[in-house]
Amino acid sequence: MDFSLYTKLSPQLRHNTHCCEFDSSSFIDSDFLNYQILLPQQLQKAVVKRRAEYLAGRLCAKQVLTALNVPCFDIISGSDRAPIWPENIIGSITHTKGIAMAMACPRTDIAGIGIDIEQLMSAKQELELQKQILHPDEYPLFRQLAEQFSHPLTVIFSAKESIFKALYPSVKQFFGFEAAKLIAFNEQQLQFKITQSLSPQVPKDTCVTVFYQCNKSVVLTECEFTILR
């Protein structure tokens, strides 16, 4: 399977990033060995698409770690399926159909990074999935967002995925879409408020910013969480 640099998205968080595109239909079993990426046992019998996406995401992560002077580190997944980064690194991985991205930075005052790429939902999905994704109090702002963007639910869904990834290292437990509520937005940012206490580091009413951008096929969202001291 071949990879090429994907340049149609420009991350707004200024951390080390690598984004590639790939064709999962060309995946072969020896690709993991060829790219020196460890294939986890739990994925050895997974469908080709899943293995190809995992490989692409880990390859992007390998590139950002090399840029951070951390070569030859295998990012495995924990029992919670979250990637395990080097102790002094904060990072995030995402993939969707034919696109993968990783972002990472040194562990300083940043507690978590979350990135997410999503294929744009169909108009039918945008209607049918609203109750599953939106907090009841979000609808007025969501309707305002819909006046400016053709796929507002995709944007909100992706943003909440990025929030989950960014907060998870400080929460260490699953939380649903209702835990984050949209409270403001502009052309580049979405502002959310956490609706329940998730941990001592993430109490109720914590405010979180998500950067977002769309092209004709996908949306990219980015979230950085810093614990106030």
C-alpha cells in the first residue's frame, strides 16, 4: 500500500503533524513489515479496511515522533484502545476513508490533544442523528450554525470526538456527547462547555475550544486541553 502526503487540510494547532492519503484496496499483509509498524494481535483477523487504516494512522504517528526526535517507538493501544504515546509526548491519531493524520507535541502544560477527520454526512444522516449527537440546549446555536454550513452535524460530531480524545487522559473514562454543549462559534472555532463533572481536572462548566475546517469531502477538528493551575 502506498501513501502520499495529503495537503488539503492545514491544521491550526501548531504542533508536529503528518497527514497522508492511501488506498486501502491495495493493502497487503506484508505492508506492516515493509513500513516497520507493529501489527497488534487483536487486529490480525480484522477486515482489510481496518488494518489499512490502523497502519496509516500509525505511520503518520511514526512521522511526527521522528520529527520530535523519538524514532523507533511502537505506539500500541491500551486496554481502553487509546494509543500509548512515549511518556514525555502528548498526541492524537485519526483516520477516515483514505485519509489519516497524527499530531503530537512534548508534554509540557498541555494535558491532551484531540484531532478528528470525518467524511461529511449525507443530508439524511444530518437529520436522523441529531438527537444522538446534540445536547438538548444546543439546538438554537446549532440552527445558527446550519445557516452558515451545509454539514453542521458533521462538524459538531467531529468536534465532540476531538474533545473526547483531548480530555480522555485527564478523565480516563468514557463520556457521551451530552457531556459537551456548544455555547458559541465563529468561522474557525467552536466553544463548548462541559455539562457534568468528569474528573477533578475537568469539572462541570469547564470551557473547551475546538478549531474546525471543512473541504468538499471531510471536516477536520482539533482540540487542545490545558489544565489550569
